[in-house]
Amino acid sequence: MKIKKMIASLAVVLGATVALAGCQSSSPSLKPTKTSYGANGLVAVVKGTVSKQAKVTYQIDGATRQSAVNNDGTFVIQVPSSTDAQKVAVQAKKSGQTVTKQVTVKKSKALVAYPQFAMAYNMINKQMKLVATALPMMQKDGLVDLYSVDGVKIRANIQNQKVMSIAYIFPVKDMKSKTKMKDFAMRLIALSTAVGADGQKVLKDYQKLAKDAENGQTIVENIKNKGVTFETSFSDKALYMYLVKK
């Protein structure tokens, strides 16, 4: 009788152990590629792998939790750069189980104070007679479109009334038009000057860079002028130029 009770007790213990193991195995996997990320252009890209069908969310410095897309077991989160380091809590939830991993986004240097930039940008556009909506003297935090017409885009990352970085996107197809290339050049001068660089010198350096690219040079060098770096890359569809300070 005692042996039967011992066997029964052992069966209960083993059953509980198996059940616990089953619960543990259902915990979602969450693996960011790094523990610390730096900005690339307007944002820092936090990415990694996660269990398929898991719900992915993230929270920046304790702010409101936001949803991220689980793309068949991978995730990508874009965090606008800031002058302060940021803590990003990434969370995966599946079958009632939750896993959280924390990563850091490194601080970045600001290009210029936003009010100073807006004043200069508006004045230069007016002087050069460029079609552009006048910028307000105060701006909300986040990614803001300064200009967006026919595929040409100028977008800025604004944080705490500081311009952290700017993206200038220009369609490759428009490079065949002298009129549109003239407009591109004028806007590049306006942007460069508004962030404190020498717009004319930046345009001259870009023209050399573009000529090298036409001649088959595959490595595109960054333009640097008065502390501002102009990171340039080409795709089949567009030219991407990022104005940053390092």
C-alpha cells in the first residue's frame, strides 16, 4: 500500500514538473541584435528576432507603450535621436507569457536650435523665391515634414526645440530635368545655410560627388562643412542626404 502511495505521489510530482516545463517552453523568444544603438540619419533602428505570432510593443523612457510589427519573427523599431540617451523597453507577449528586454539608444548632437533654424530657413526661402510653407517658430517633438511635393521630401527630427537631423530625399527620375535639378540645388543651399554650413561650398562638393557617381565610383564620400556632415547615398529611385552633427 505504501509503495502504491509513493508511486501515486511520484506521478503527481512528475505531472506537475512536465506541466511547468510546458509553461516555460511557451515563453516567447526576444533577442535584440544589440544592447546599445546609435542613430543613423533621423533615427536609431532597434531590431532583432522574436517568436512568430508574438505581440511586440515598446516603451521609450517610460512613455506610452507603442506597438511594433512582428514580421514573421523579426521586428524593427525606429527611435528618433535625442540629445539624451534613451532607454527602450521592448516587450514580447505570447500565450499569456511576457518577456521584456531593455536596450539603450545613444545620445546624439543637435544640428541647431529650432527657432534659429526656422527663422533662417524662412528668410532664405523668401530671398531665393523658393516655394515653401513658412515654418512656425515653435515645433512639436518628432519627425516633421518641412517640404513634400512630387516625391521631393525634406524631413526633420525635432526634439526639445532642437533640430537633431534632417533628411533630404530627391527622386532619381527628376535628375534628368534641368528645372528640377536647379530647384534641388537651391533647396540644398537653403538647408545647408540654415543649419550653419556654407551652402555654396556644400553644393560645389555635392556636384563633384555626383560626377564621381556618374563615372562609376561606388563609394560615396560624406560631405563635411563647418561641423555638419552630409551623409549621402543613392538607390534606384532616390538620392538620400542626411544632415547630421557628429
